[in-house]
Amino acid sequence: MRLTYIEHACVFLEGTRRVLIDPYVLNKTLPGDPDLVVVTHGHFDHLGETLRLARPTVTTNEIAKELAQRGLSAEGINAGGGVEVDGVRVTMTQAVHSHALEIDGERLPGGDAAGMVVEMDGVTVYHAGDTAIFGDMRLLGELYQPTVGLINVGVPAMHRGAAHGAPEYLTGEMDAREAALACGWLGLRYAIPCHHDDPDLPEILRFRALLEAARREDASAPEPVILRPGEAFTIQG
């Protein structure tokens, strides 16, 4: 599987199918046309271009119902539930985060925020969405044994606001120490920090340093993979 980090929380998976997760693509060019879109929650920086792309979409139950009313082919799932679409298995997991569905200038009830586990071609990708650290990440590791994790690592609110045109934008992610601990609980092989547009930010560098230190103690600890927007990484099943 080839994973391309588009920007923010948006990633593009290429294998037997092409899967786009949290399509906040801004002005970026995608590596291809997605067969499937997966959305963790309805905040504008995760729902992104879902409606414009008009591809089959898997998301939370409440978001799927709203998207279907707007003419999109959308499959809704609840926490612990999953669906298989053309050989791609998507399972919804817990996330600890505020939520509303932000669409066409409206703020609608959106149910719960979520993480998503995407299984394709023998590779299991855990996308944390937006979440604080929570103890049941250990259970997610035991249940799904994710190969790679897209982990939301917090960056300064002022930087985030300037990058995304929203000075009031509030962070809601794990700091580097929490994110590194979560990666260990999840039992990841590879850990990719997201929610940034610059991998040289201090919190991203601190996250990498913490995981590299853990690997010096235990070679089976998660390997940090730091990607710039547009960079890709190939994951073996």
C-alpha cells in the first residue's frame, strides 16, 4: 500500500482500491481519483471536499444520513461497527472530541466524533481523527493490530489558525508525549503524525524524538515516519 500525506488530516491510500480519508484537500492535487472516501467527523477540516468529490463515502451514521439527503452515496456506521466496500474494510472506533457537522455554512448535530480503521491488502491503517488520548487505545491495538497509525499531534493554535484561515481555531489533539504514549499502546509498526503542514514544528520534532528514544530501548517500538504535504510512504503488508 502506498500512503500519501496530502495535508492536515487528509491521506490518500493506494492499493487494490484508492481510499481518501478526511478530504480537506485545500488546493492540493490528489494522486488519483478516489474509489472511496472515509470521514472521521463533520468538522470543516475533516469533512472537507466530501460533497464536491461525490464518491461513495463511509462515515458516522449521522453524517451519512445528512450526506445522503444531499444526494451522496453514503454508508453510515456506529462505534464498533464496520462495513466492507469493494474489498476495503472500514471500522469505526471511539474518539474523544467535540463535534458538530459543519456543512454549507450550517452547524448541524453530527453525533460522535470517531476514529476509523481501514483494512486493505493486508495492511491495517488506524486514523485517529481528532481525539484526546484514552486508555482503550490499548484495546484498539489488541483488537485491530494496526500496521500504521495517523496520529493527531497538537501544534500551536495560532499557527493552526493562520494556516487554515480561522484565527479562533481551537486545537483538540494530543501533545507529543501523549501521542507517543498512544502509539505504544496501539502497537503500531509505523506512526505518522498529522494535523500539520510543517514537519519541522517543535511538537512534531518532539514526537519523533520520543519515539526514536523508545526504539533505542526496544526495537519493536513504533517507528516514526514524518511526512511533508505531498510526500508518500510505502507500507508492506
